[in-house]
Amino acid sequence: MKKNSQTLKYLLTGFGLAVAAAAGTRQYKTQQKMVKLDKILEDVKASLRHEGQIIGSWIEESPHLFSQNKRTFPVYQGGIICERDEGTNQFHFKVDAKTGVVIEFSQL
């Protein structure tokens, strides 16, 4: 009886450690994703500083599939609003979710 109790104890301990490791990995990946999104947005904003004062910006947290040149890959979409003396300009961009490279940029 004692041997079965000890086996159960080891089994539950192993299960608990596996759950904790999975939760830690998920938290780490979420933090890495957020850092990357923030970095992408900051890079795009830095490239538009010459357009005027940036008064708003956004980037979607979930990637979308995008097709270009017979190739489909995940992209993040975002936008930036700049204000100048002449008025307000809006820009839209798409960034490759794996590499962080801007693949599409347009002024609305």
C-alpha cells in the first residue's frame, strides 16, 4: 500500500511540474509577442517622424493571412495618424509577422 501511495505522489508531482512549465512557457511567449509588436510599431513610427507630429497609432495583436506573389503568410496590420500644418495624414501598414519587415505601406 505504501508503494502505491508513493507512486501516486510522484505522479501528481510530475503532473504539477508539467502544468507549471506549460503555463510559464505560454506567459513567456505572450510577453515576447508583445515586445515584438511594440518594437514593430516604434520602428514604423520612427520612419514617419518627418511627416509631422504623430497623434495616434495602432497595431493588431493577432496576425492575418496575406497573399502576395502566390505566397501566403501571416501579417500584422496597423496604422499611424500624423498631424501637420496642412492637415492630418493617415498611414496603413502590413508587417510580416515572422520577420517584422514592412511589406505594404500606404497613405489613406
